[in-house]
Amino acid sequence: MKIFSNFESGNIEVVSIENRDDIQLKIQNDNQSEFYQWFHFRLETQAEQSHTIKILDLAKSAYPEGWKGYDVVASYDREEWFRIPSEFDGDTLSFHVLPERGSMYFAYFAPYSYDRHLDLLHMAQTEHHCTLETLGHTLDNNDMSLLTFGEPEEGKKNIWVIARQHPGETMAEWFMEGLIQRLVDETDTTAQALLEKAVLYVVPNMNPDGANRGHLRTNAVGVNLNREWQSPSKEKSQRCSWYVRRCSKQASICS
Ligand SMILES: [Zn+2]
């Protein structure tokens, strides 16, 4: 029996793995931060045998309320994700699983990979009314990418849509994928009507560093970007917010 988290957005720590009816795990803190909640790991084991997995120490996690009524997300092929009924006793999340295959992934929410993020950006930019622009680079040297839909014109509104300042909220980028698919669909009359009245500035992932590192809430150096809009700095650590705020101040001129 082995547990792995050595992949993009992987996060787990093994406490005890001697007994398959009592596999004990912990979530690692975001780098330089006290926050933890996102997990993502792979179990390699014998199929068709029952396992009990416990994630410990959740009373001190970033949002303990979030574990109430929560069910773990799992996948055999990293494509289709399904829920596994889970129980939370106030500190430990437990679930039973009878793997159908020898290798199985588990995560807090369905992961949204960096590769899929790049696919999304480049699918969008093949449409004539969409442009892709790199606003700058993050501390981990990832691209801060902006998609602009429509041309600025007098009377048009500027609308900004950003997602995943908190990188563990992967559902936000799944939402972005749906939004962008509608914005590039020329038969979508609602989206077309919106684009006649507004230019949309879309940042599908505000925090690629945190996403790739398997963080819940912060960037590469433990900064919560959601708290940095007042006075983001480029040099220090909040440069994702800094780039986007500079760009939004210049309205449509992002260079
Ligand atoms: Zn959030």
C-alpha cells in the first residue's frame, strides 16, 4: 500500500499506513502559511479490498465548517470524478472505499489542471473576438493570463471576471470553462447580446502558483490574494493582484 502526492496540486502527509482499515493522513499547510484544507493524493493498493482512510486534525483547518456534510471526491482515470460518502466528527474525516482498480485518486474537489487551464486559454484565443495576453509572471514564473472578449467601444461597459484567488476552489475554474465556452459560441444569443454591450476581461486563474503547489488559500509565499487588493505590491508577493489591478485601472489597455 502506497500513498503518493508527487504531482501537480498534490497535497498529503502520511501519518500511518500500516493497516488498511486505519490509514491515517494529514493535510500539509500552504507554504509559509497556517492555512490548510486542499488535499489531493493517490492510493496504490490491492483492488477489491476494503480500506478506511482518515484525514486527521481538521478542527484547525482553514474552514472546519466545510467538512460538515462534505463527501470526498475520487477518480480512477483523472477524468471522471465521483463522491465517496464521508463522515466528519469535528476533527477527523473518515471514509470507506473498496477500490475497483489498483490505483485511485482522491481530492478535496475535482482538480482543474494547469494543462487544462492552458487548453482553455488557447481554445478561447482561436475565436476572432478573443485575445490572450500575459500580464506578467508569478513568483514561481507561471504566466498571469488574461482573456479579453470583444473590442472596447464608446458606451460599452468593462466587466472583470476573476477566479481562483483561493486556488483550492477549483470549481471556480470549472465555472470559467463554462462561461468561456458560452462567450465563444456565436450561436449563444445571450452571450452575444452581452458582448454587444460590454467587453469582458477574464482571468481564469488568479493564482496558478497556489494551484500547482496544492494550496488551499494562498500564493507561493503564503499570501492570501483576496486580502491584497487595497495595496498590492509587485516586488513583495502579491504580484498577481498587482498585475490585474494595474491592468484594470488602465481599463482596456493592458500592456
Ligand atoms: Zn475563496
